[in-house]
Amino acid sequence: MLKKYFLPLLFFFIQSIVVAQSISDIGSIKVDNLSDAQVEELIKRSESSGMNEQQLFALARERGMPAGEISKLQQRISAIRSGRRFSKEDTQEKRTQGRQVEGMDEDFGFDFEENRYEDPYKNLTPLQKKIFGYTLFHNKELNFNPSLNIPTPQNYSIGGGDQLLIDIYGASSQSYDLQVSPEGRILIPNVGPIQVGGSTISAATSRIKLALTKIYSGLAGSDPNTYMELRLGDIRTVNIAMAGELNKPGNYTLPSFSSPFNALFAAGGPNENGSFRHIQVYRDSKLLTEIDIYDFIIKGQNTSNITLRDNDVIIVPPVRNRVEIMGPVRREGLFEVKSRETIADIIAFAGGFKSEAYKERLTVTRKTDAEFKVEDVDVVNFELFMPQDGDVFRVGQILNRFENRVQASGALMRPGIFALEEGMTLTQLISKADGLREDAFLNRATLYRTKADFSLEILPINIKAVVNGEADDVTLRREDVLNIPSIYDLREEYYIKISGDVNKPGAFPYGENMKVADLVLKAGGFKESASSSQIEIARRVKDDISGKLAEIIRIDIDKDLRISGQNADLILQPFDHVIIRRSPGFQREKLVSVEGEVFFPGEYALSNTNEKISDILKRAGGLNQFAYAKGATLIRKNEFYNSPSENEIKNQNLTSVKSSIARDSLDRTEFDKILLERIDEKIEEKGSDQANKKGGLISDDFRRQTIQTIAERDSGNIEIKTTEMVGIDLQAIITNPGGANDLILQEGDVISIPKELQTVRMRGEVLFPTTARYRDRSGFKNYISRAGGFTESSRKDRSYVVYANGDVQRTRKVLFFNFYPHIEPGAEIIVPRKPDREPLSAQGWIGLGTSLATLALLINNLTR
């Protein structure tokens, strides 16, 4: 048991010791031997010590951690932050079959910890982003790692740590895998040491071949039968010193194939004060070359394509001359200039002018010994003007105006913008616009002219006279705008309206010589309910101050759209309103229902408007032997019931017809196909006016809105029912048909006649709400006792009974006595709850006592 817990604790203790020592002894850590938990603990330890990741890597470099291990540590930390875990197989997968760097991991470049799909320059300051070339060394998509798997360069200088592969083939066959010693020698078995350090591949090949002729004589002579090939295997690393104005100066261990660009990329490139055009490479304390990064960025020329060697020094001096260019150029920013470079070179660095740039002149803000000054440089001096350090060049924009624009709008065939030509006139502009449209208003057009002081001048033009040569043509100026209105722009849009019992009521475009029959045709014809007589036309009244609102014209028209009478040739005028009345003899069927204990239950159509309950019962065959007349009730839809509109009823019926035709697909005739198309068109039509109105009368709508507003104001949340029960005395109706108890039926009424009921229900504030069997001569209190009696919170004097037919009777109170309603079969007893009352507070009792004392004192004074 002790072992079970001791071993994990011992492992955790050892792991903690390793991590605790890892910061101080970070130089000796092997990253591949660390677990993810240990790397995470290392990160936490460094953060608790106040170090960020870059400072941790710098500490590791100072403590002697190899560059390959630092690169691995960077990758492990990046993988942990991105959610990826480490496995031993990862190291094996990274190894390729190609050339490796001795003592380094393959990924030795400048590491970026941010997500590669984020903004690559989000960590740069605005000043750094403005420096031309600065982002080159901070682009996560750009990689300056040298290619290791290239053919062996013949000019490669061999050094200690390189791997040389020697292949002998031909008459003899042999392979040698040799490592160059720190002294620059290789040791060939049976031959001895050969000095190759500092030699090129070409020179070393000759030297080795000469040495191998001692044991392979076939290599020598003019006609050899044995051949030798020298290849470079794994390469060594070189130690480069990076100094000066760099983001990360220091010593860097790089592959021997590296160029100065690889070293600059590893060091993060020049900083804000560093030069991009005078980067110096020293070898053996002598200046080897000077690098201009602009040549690479602008021209793609890598003039510094040299191979670095051990102990090379790269120095980035401070920037000498830096200027800024602003405005509409392709690439704004800060640019470093050399001596004898001009403004033309700076514009080339900036990618040239944008299309909206004013290219004739630049403005230069220059610093003197005491103050600023401004100079203007014309385009002819761009090749001559020499920039100075701190100059700011500003490029202007072209003016937002046109030098030769005229416009034409309105009733023209092709209105738009046109080029103003010398001496161009109004008629020529109309001709360019392909002439006047047929609806052009020719008596007056408007020419809007911008004067020299930018004020607006309006010139009225008689287009008809100008076009016919009866008036002088007008010579146009820059920015003239000609507007020729349409005759329809100068009047109200004409329409005509039809409402009432037509299939598609609404407003329609007015046409000359339009008659009522034409308008009815546009409206889809009459409905079956339409009256062909007493059609009214309401016409607007003009120039009448007598108070007359409209002129009413009545006409008669038959179903075949033939007009008769004195107004048979009446021509409609704009804004006429044609009203089609409903025929007084048209009535849509209205249905009521009878359910329950009658001989023929179901739906019944009302035969006349004053048909009563007794009439429908007679048609239903009367009550059967199981009916309970006292429990009969009438269910009626109230004003809250949203009954379908006439158009919805019509669409429902048409949909039913469509379904019937679709079911009989085998027997479908050509008539059925055409009918289906017509039905689809009818269903899609949106009706309006009264035909599309839901419910009954407008007064019902008003009553419903009023009741709903009051209910919401009083309770805030109320459930409004759309149907209600009307208590009826069916026995009295049967005994005296047509009497006072016999109600006139309405559409949607339901007469419900139950079977004989034998129970009584108790609900509300009783101890055990239940349903009990009805007993003759049992009273209200007897049924309450059968429910356990009243609760303490019951309000006895407010109890009431709901009878089976919907009638309600309440308890009556006389003096101190309650007189309860009588009970019938099917009744329901409701006992309400007392309202909750808050107990009287101490202040209330004090106030009550004070009032009683005052009242007693007043009575005492009165008795005296």
C-alpha cells in the first residue's frame, strides 16, 4: 500500500527538482527528454521570475544551450500554447533523408510565436511599419532558411565538422564516410591524414584523388579505369557575430551554407535606427562587402550572395539619411537614401504615383539649423533635387472637378454625362443624347449654369423654339446641366379605383376613353354577390365652392358588361372611384351545429335570418329518450373569434376542388388541367376591401379592442376566450316554441344537449375537491360536507353554483344568514378564496389606538 503512493510522490518530487534546476541549469537541458508538463512548469517558473519567452531564450543562449536545443524549446512552447502535444515520434518525423546540419535542428530561423494566420505585423509600432523594408524580417510567411539539399557547391570552403563522402567506382569499388577534424584534416584508412580545411570542394577533390592513387592506381594516368567522386554530407555550423542596430544582436550559430540574409533574418533585422542600405560584412577584420537591402526588395537582386564563415562579423550601422513621402503614392513611408539619390529615386522606392496624384509638383518640408522651411519642387527638377535627412515630401491630389463636363437629364433618349467640345451648343448636346423623348415637355426646360464665382444661374429654355430654329441656340459652358422635364413630371399620376364586389378590387392606371366596363374587366369581373344595378361613380369636384364634396353618377350594367341607361357612353375621368354594391338578395349560407342527444345531430344551414332554437331542434328530429333538457346549453362565438374572411372561405373551397381533381389523376380531362391552372391563379390573388376583412361588423372589432384594452389595463395579463356559453331553458323552449326563451340563432352557434347528468362537482376552497353523486333533496351544505367542508380561507358568502346549462346563481346573504343556491344534476359548486390581507403593523395599531382615544374624548366632551 505504501509503495502504491510512494512511487508517484517520488516521481513528482524528482520532476519538481528537475524543473526547479532547469532555469539555472537551462544550458544543459535536452528538450527531447522533457515532457509537456515539465515544459509548462518551466514556462510558469520563468514567468514567476519576471521573464518573458524571449528573455528565457536569451538566458538559455547565455548559459550555453545549443541553437538546435533553443529552436526545439521554441517549437515545444509554441505547440503547447496552440494545444498540440509532443511525442517522441515527432523528432523522428522531422528527420529527412537529405543533408543535415551538424549540431542544429533543421528549423533554425527566427521563430514566430503568434498564429501564422493573424496579422503578421500586429506587434510592430506605427513607426516600425512606416520604415520601408522593416516588415521584411517580420513576415511570418517569408522564410530565409538556406536550402541544405542542393548539389555540392564546388566553391564551398571545407571546415571542421563537415562530413565528406568519397565514392570509388570502376575497376575498384569503395565508399568512405569521413568527418573533418577541428584541425581541418580527414583520416583515410591505409592512406593517412589529408589536410582539407580551408580548401574548396574542387581543390580538396584533386588533393584526395592524388592521395588515393597510392592504393587505387587506376585513378591515375591518361586512361583511368577507376573514378572518384567527392560529395558533401552533413554540414557544419558557423558562429557569426551580429552587432549594431539590430533587433536581436548577438552570436548566432548558423549552417555553413548561410548567407548574410539568413543571419539578418535570425537576428530580427535592423531596428528602428538601423540602416538598411549600408550593412557591413567583415571577415578577418577586413570589410568584405556592403549590403543594400533595397536592391533585394525593389529589384530582386541578391548582391550579397556570399557564404558566411566562422567568426564573420555583420554590423548594422545607424541610418544616415531618412526621408518620408506622404500622399497618393503606392507605398507611403520612411525611406533611406544614399548620396546622389534624388526625388525620382524616392518616388521609385514608393512604387510611383497613384492615379489621383498631382504629379507636377511636390512640397518639401525641410529642417534648417533654426527652424522649418518649405520648398516646392517641380517635375522638371525631380532628377536634380537632392534630399536631406528628415525631409518630408508631400504629394498633392488632383482637383475634384471636371474641365470639360456637361450633363443632360430628363426626357432624353440617353441622358447622362458628356464631354464639352469647343463651341458645343444646346442642340448638339441633345443630339449626343440621341434626341428628345416623345414625352418631353417642350415649352420650358432649365439650364443650370455654374458661374465663375460658383453661384448658380438658371436659364429658362424654350426647347421647341430652339430645336425648330425659332430661337437662338445656346453655347454651353463647363459644368452646364440641362434638364428637360417629362409631361408626366408636371402633373399628378393618374389612376382610377374600383371597390366592392369585384374579384380584384383596387387602383388601376388610368387610360383615355376608359369606361366602366373596361375597369370591371381589369378588376377580374363581378363576383356572384355583385349587383348589376345601382353602380356608383364618385367623381372629384373641381372649381366648386358650394361645399359639394363629390359628384355621384349612377349607372346600370349587366353581367355581360353591357351598360344601359342615359350614362351608357360615360367616359371615366382620372381619380374616379367606381363602387360595386352587393346584391340585396345574395346571402351566403350560414351553418349551426346540434350535438348530443338528438335523433339527427350535425350541421344545419339556417333557412332564414330569424330561425330559432326550436326550429333547428325540430329539423334535428327532437330530443331522444336519453336527453337531459335542463343541461342543454348554447355555445356562441363572441367578438374575439377571428372568423375567416370571404376570400379565405373562397380559397378553402377552391383548394378542396383542387384536391378532388388531383385525387382523380387517372381520369383527368383537358378541362381539369385548365381548371387547375385557373384555380392556382385564383388562390394566389390577394383580395382587398370588405371581401378580405375577417370577422363580422366593424362595431364588433371596436368592441373587441375596447374590452381587450380595459382587460390589459386592469390585469396586465388575461386570457380572452373566443367562445362563451349562453344559458338556455330548453324545457321552456320545447313547451313554448317561439316564446321569450327561444333565441334566434347566429352563424357558428352550437346547441349542446348532454345525457342525463348524475353528479355534482365541488371546486375551490373545500378540504377535498371532488365529484359526488347527485341525490334528491340534498342541499348545498350537504355537498360541501361530502367534500370535507370549507377551508379556513374560504369565502362562504361568495360561493356560487354553475348549472349544466351555463346559468350561474350566487349565495345570498340576509342579515347574518347565508342562503345557498339549490343543487341540480350536473351542477358545479365553486367556493372562492378570501383575499390576502396584510397584518396591521405596530404603527397601525398605534394609529388605531390614538383614533379610538380621540373618539372617546370627543364623546365624553359631548356628554358633558
